[in-house]
Amino acid sequence: MIARRDVLGLGLACLGGPIGLRRATAQGGYPDRPIKLVIPFPPGGIGDAVGRPWADKMKSLLGQVVVENQGGAGGVLGGAAVVHASPDGYTLLLGNLGTHVLLPAAGGSAPYDPAKDLDAISIVVIAALAIVVHPSLSVPTLKDLGAYAEANPGGLSYGSSGAGSASHLTGELFKSLTHARGIISVPYKGGGQMINDVISGHIQMGVVNVTGQILELHRAGKVRMLAVTTPARIIAAPDIPTAVEAGIPGMVAQNFIGLFAPATTPEEIIAQVSRATHDAMADEAFRQRLVASGFEPYPDSSPQAARQFVGGEIARWARLINAIGLKLE
């Protein structure tokens, strides 16, 4: 069981951040060479769907950004690479709920503390999660899925994008709220293979991050989205109900995707990247590209807003983790 005081302590640390340790001045002329954006997951997931368009947009706003996927250990390997990089603004991390909230809550297995070792720059988007099923599964609603799983313990498996990921915890939350604890968790190393296995019927259920690909698969009838787990319906698919609307009270979970830098990165570099992100988000074509992919652009791209948001998510998920008694392996 995760000690609540430990997880909440991470939230306080995140809100405070290492601002006092940050160097007062940066090297002039930033950036004068390409910036590396580390996506700590395999290619093809939500990190690519946000990180690569952001990198393209930065060419005219900040400079060349080279994207590098460093997947493994639920985001730990890529995160560690950024933590140990020089804090000069030339290595950035595209982090999310898993890397910054759920992994620390898993019991301190990560070789770094994201609240202390990484500085928040901007939250870029909120990413909805959805529960999808293979079309052959005769469950018209999310509530029916819960009833089916409860009546057939051990007869249903759900895929997630990895142990300790947002989709994993969302799946466990669904099991708890529907009393269908017999659903078998099948964690994958990334979302791509998991989605393929739902399409093929190898597993009947998946908890996925909503992307343009998922929306297309749903519309083509290759998977069936039963509900999204955001507080409100998403802009890109207003016909899909929320999990709460579908009859599961308390079923609210959302991912976030944001930019982070090694701790002690100069404050003006943090501000410069944040301003460039703000300018990108003000571009209607760029915003619509993100919306079409299933994302909700975050309204405030400032570092302060990012620190407060992540700190709030740590506290909120700590309560949920304790309420359902979950241990993330």
C-alpha cells in the first residue's frame, strides 16, 4: 500500500519546485543549436501525437527540435535521460500523468524524483482516456460492460499501455467502481500493440488514450468506444458519453502531456520555451490539429500553472490510489 503522506509530499514538492536552486542567468543566444525533445515511450503513442507537431511548430518560434523516443520502464528510462542531461535547455522531456504522478506513487522505484529533479515548463494538452471493446463483445454501454465482467469473473481481460500508466490506473479504477475485480490486467510496453490486440480480438477490452487513430478505428467499426473518462465530453467526439453519463459515478480520469526540463535549468530558458508554446497554442490551425487528434489544449501554458496542475493531480490521484487500495508493481 502506498503511504499517503509520501505521495502528498510529492505534491507539495512539485508546487514548490527547485526555483530557488535555479541559476539566475542563462547562456546568451539560446537556442543556438537543435533542442532534443525526449518522448519517454515507444513511437506511435500519444507522446508522438503531441510532441512531433509541437516540434514542427517550434521551427518558426524557437528553433530546430529533434524528437527522440526513449521508451522503457513506463517512462523511467527516458525521464532519467533528461534528469541527467545538462540543465541548459537543450534536452527537454515530454512528460505525462504516468511519468510525473503515477510512477512516484508506485513506491519510489524510479531512479529520480520528477517533482524535485525536473522543472515544469508548460502543460500542452489534456488527453482523454476511453474504454474500448472489440465489436464482438455484446455490451452496448459501459454499465453493461461492468455487469458482464462481474458476472464472468476471469472471463475478461483489459489491456493498458503499461504498468503504472494512466490507462492502467484507469482500468483499475473501473474494476473497483463496478465491483468487477475479476477482470485480468494485461499491461503492454506501449499503446500501439495493445490497440492492435483489441482490434484482432486477442483481448476484448482496452483502456486507451484517445487519439485521432482511436477515433478513426471507432468510426470504422474496428473497435467500439463505450465512454471517455474525462469530466465532460471531448470536442472531437461529442457523441461519445462520459463514463459518469454512462452510469459509473466517480469514473473520472484524464491524462496530461507537458514539457519539463532538468532541475536548475535557467529561469529565462524555461520562460522562453513556455512563451514559444503559448504562441503555438494561439495558432488556430495548430490548436485544431490537436483537437482533431482527440486532445483538449490546456488554457494556461505558464510554468506556474504547470506546477500547480501537476501538484493537484498528485494529490487527487493519491486519494484515489488509497481509496481503491492499489499497488502499482
